[in-house]
Amino acid sequence: MALYARLTWRLKRLNYALQRLRGSVALRGWRGTFARIRQEFEHRPTFDDTLHVEPLDVPFAPFVLPTSEQPQVSVIIPIHGKVAYTLACLRSIARHAPNAPFEVIVVDDASPDDSTERLAHIAGLRLLRNERNLGFVGSCNAGAAAAHGNFLLFLNNDTQVTPNWLDGLLRCFAERADCGIAGSRLVYPDGRLQEAGGLVFADGSCWNTGRFEERDAPAWRYRRETDYVSGASLLIRREVFERIGGFDQRYAPAYYEDTDLAFAVRALGLKVYYEPSSTIIHCEGISAGNDLHAGMKRHQVTNQATFVAKWEQALRAQPPVDTSLIRAMRWRRRGRVLVVDSMTPEPARDSGSLRLSAILRLLDEQGWSISFLPDDGRASEDEIRALGALGTEVLSKPWVPDLPHWLRAHGHELHAVMLCRHTVADQYASQVRKLAPKARLLFDTVDLHFLREQRAAELSGNASMARQAQASRKSELALIEQCDVTFVVSPHEQALLAAELPHSRIELLSNIHDVHGCTTGFSQRTDLVFIGGQGHPPNVDAVKWMSQEILPRLREQHPNMRIHVLGDVTDAMREALATPGLELHGRVADLAPWLETSLASLAPLRFGAGVKGKINMAMSYGVPVIATSVAAEGMHLTDGKDVLIANDAAAFADAVNRLLHDEVLWNTLSSQGLDNVRRHFSPEAAARALRQALD
């Protein structure tokens, strides 16, 4: 009898292994399956030192959780024994206390050890005890019923938190109005990825994406919609949880309750997001083991049938069981779009970065799966996180050596490729045509390179610069003819190219700005601002002109007048531009404090092309702008109505003097400037241009 039982068990185990093998081959192919097996069995240290895993074998000593009596979030931890893991979890919370006010509720589900006695000595902890064993589902519901927070975070006791664990999840809700559930990136103590969101197939089977992969690989570093997230770390609004009725008791004691909750949230019209900025260490298997035919794990098989019966209609929209992993992860996306620029955008650095970040956000909102590749290969941790929050995968070194290498592997997946700037498009347009033959090729000029060079040559009278501008013109026009769609930022450039290349498709995709509004009145305003880094030749010339001619003339009438230059500046330029009243602040993290107190923003550009972000940004805060004709070109502006035009130093001084003594004029320019941004530079206008190019 015992022999029969052992043989039966071994056959079940073998059948389960074969099922997993078949599923892996269908999802990954044979090559991906062998790579996955190698990942699972490769030798690694037990702990990744960079994760700072709390040890389990430390003598118990009471400690304090920095909780709040008015929590925003209730952290609910169900436990059944394993007190060493629970204590390590709570110590990690004490070490990495979030910014958001929170409470911790531990629900003791009739633990067989001394968990209750030890936990009673931890200050700041709310400890509940079930009179009888309710299982994971019942314990989570009991904790939610006792919660005081507006949000509920369900957290396994065999987890440990890391910096930003809770604030990252809350940020997902703050930035995504349709967020119903946000789940963390789960990693093993040895540092490998355990789960980056979960997939559900049409037969109700589930798959954890990313298992045993490198946790910082590009595919797992961006926020994205997913079918479900593990209940090991799951954040939901308490009001939504209560409206659904909590975890469904049909799945008691455990398994499929988190998947069922995700489907219930999606039935309300909300979405489930994987949030990689929140990382949780999870000792998978400690709470339930790994054997599908013993202990808690046995409920996984029976509860799948319960889940299928409940969600039969919804499952028809899920990917079939033989769908590849790459396609299943993007099942709800319209297609994949690759964007390439010279470097990773940093909105605080320049106007082009602000515009590109807005474009990436709009593409995500329109349902595209977005990958971004910086041509210089560099992306900082902060930049990866910022673009990840926009739903953008960042393909930087060391993960991706260069664009041709990546295109050879993934070009067939692409719906479109957007190459930004002449210098990038000139290198890669032919490579994209060859390696991604089905992709629509988009060229984002940012501004017309040859037009800017041509105007610089005219200002300087330099024959060599004129020849360079002519060569750039020939190259840029040839690129435009090669591409399916070309984006320009101003109507002037659109008209110029339409005349030069009547058969090319030229779309207007201008600067993109939210309207912040004017919060400070005329009487509280002083000084002037110039927005722009000194890595851009028109800005360098403008600041020199201000320091040498405009500011000295201004201070003849107003000795205390200052111009605050906000943007990158080198030490050499600081020394060369030293002028009384010229304040070189370098790049600032937030322009708002400056724009909410400045009398006016100056745009003394004597050459350049495209639309000027410095003008848009100032007007979005209701700051009047004094600009040259070149700076105002293509901006839909009228002198005296929504801008003051000045083309020499005397005219700039006169315009500032007019504003200082005419509150009515100041208010008119402020309100009309805001209206200009709303009408011509809104996200809605840009979204229309992207839809026309990609649909």
C-alpha cells in the first residue's frame, strides 16, 4: 500500500513537470526553455548583499514600528506560525519606514508557535487573533475589516520590504487614474527576479512573468498593465475592496484569490499595474511550500476550476494557452513602438526632453508598448525610473550594446520606429528599413537642423558655417523623403518643407505643455528670467547678448534689476559672463518658484529654429514673455496681444519698462499667453498628431 502511494505521488509529480515543460516551450520556445532551466539551477549565493536581507537567527528584542493613528495605508500581514519570518518582515518595515502614514495589522491565524507572545512586545503593531483557523483568505478579510486606512496593502509574512516599497505603489495610484490594484516587483533573497506581474490564459492557468531573470533587466523596469499581481504584496483602495466584497471565500483557504480579485477590479473598469519602483524580497514557498499535491499548494489545482467557472466569459478575451510569452505580455497593447534619441530625456535639462517625455506618455495612453533607446547608451537609475513610470522600457547599456544589435533580435516585433533629430536619423534610417521592414519609419526633426545652422551663418557672416548649413539641408531633406512621416514643431517649418517636398508627409507635432496657471499677482513680481541650458548655441549667444548689451541698458533705468538664468552652465562661462545683475543658477529641479515670482521671461534669440520651449514654459505659468521675432516664429503669437517683440537691446529695455508701469498690459499678456498654450501646445493637440501618424 505504501509502495502504491509512493508510485502514485511520483507519477503526479512527473505529470506536473511535463505540463510545466510543455507550457514553457509554448511560451518561450525550446531555446528560452533551456535558458530558463539553466537560470533555475545555476549556483548563486544564498543572499544578494545589495538587498540587505534581514537575518532570521537573531535573538528577539522588542522594537518600535513608526506607525500612525491616522494612517493612509493599512498594511495587513496574515500569519500562521513562522515567527522568525514575521519578525524579519516587521524589522524591515521599521528600517524602511515610508513617507506615507501607515499602520500594521498582523492577523494571527491560530499560530502553533509563540508568535502572539513575541509580537505583543512590538510597539506600534496592531495584533488580531482568529479564534479558529480561517486560512489566508479569511485572515486577509478579517484584517481589512479592522483597517483604518484608505488603502489596504496585503503583505505576506515571508517578505521583506526595501526602500520605496509603499510610496512607489501609492505613486502608481496617484499617476494612473485607472489604477485599481498595484503590485510590487518580487525578488528572491539571492537577488533574482521572482515575479513581475502575472499572466492569465484562456484556460485559467497562470504564469508569473520574469521568474529567475535579472531583476534590473529592461523588460522588468517599467510600469505596465498586467492580468494580476501576487497577494504577497498587493495594494488596493479600501473602498474598492469593500465594493467587490473582499477576497472571495470560494477560494478559501488560499490560491487564486489574488487572481480573482484582479478580475473583479477589472470588471469595474479599473486596471491592475505592475509597479517596479516597489521591490519586495519574497521567500517563496515558506508560507505554503512548493508541492502541488500536498499542504496548502494542493488548493491551487482545485481553485483553478472554481476560477474558470466564475470568469468563463472574461477568460475568452485572454490569450490562448499556446501564446508566446512576448505576445502574451503585450496582449492588450496595440503594437510595439521604438523611440530613439541622442540621449535619455531629462525634463529639467531642456525643452526637447520635456517634449519627448510627454510624447512617450501619450503613446502609452494610446495603447502602444513603448521602448526607448538612447544613442549614447547611457541612462541613470533616476532616468530609468522616470521613464518606467511613463510605461517606457529603457534599452540602455549594459543590457543593449547598440541599436543594430537590438533590431536584429526584435525588429520583427515593431509597428513603428521614431528616430529623433537629424544626427540620429541619418545614422539609422537605412538600418531600420533593413532590420524592421514592417515598421513605419517616423522622423522627429525636433527642430530643422539646417535652418538653425543657416541662420547662425547669416548672423556671423561665416562662409564655412554657410557651407555646413547647405550640406545639412541636403542630408535632412533626403532623410525626410526616405521616411513615412516627418514631425516638425512649427507651422513655419511645415510650410517650408511642404514647398520643398510636396510628396512627403509632414505632420505638426509641437511642444507639449500642461497649463499651470498664474498664481501670483502683478504687485508681487520682481526681476526677469531666462530659461535654457548653455549646451545649445542659440542660448549661448542669447546670454552673451543679455550680459553685454541688454542688462547694462536695463540697469541704467532700474539699477537693482536682475536676470536669473536657469539652465546648465559651465564654470568657464560663469567667469566669462560675470555681469552685475546676471545670476547664473544652473539647472534647477523645479521652475515653478521662479516663474511664480518673475515679472517677465526673456527670449533674446538671434538665430534658431523650431518652437521655443522657454516661451511655452513661461506662458504656461502666466508669465509675460519678451522675445525676438526669431524666437516668436511659429508660436502663433501677436505683438502686444500675447507677447512683446523686441529685436535690439533698446527695445528689450523699453518692453521691460512698459511692463513695470502697466499692470493692465501685464495681465493681458499673462492671460493671453495661457490661452496660447491651451490652444496650440496642449497634450490633446499632440495626441491627435500621433494618432494620425500611427493609426
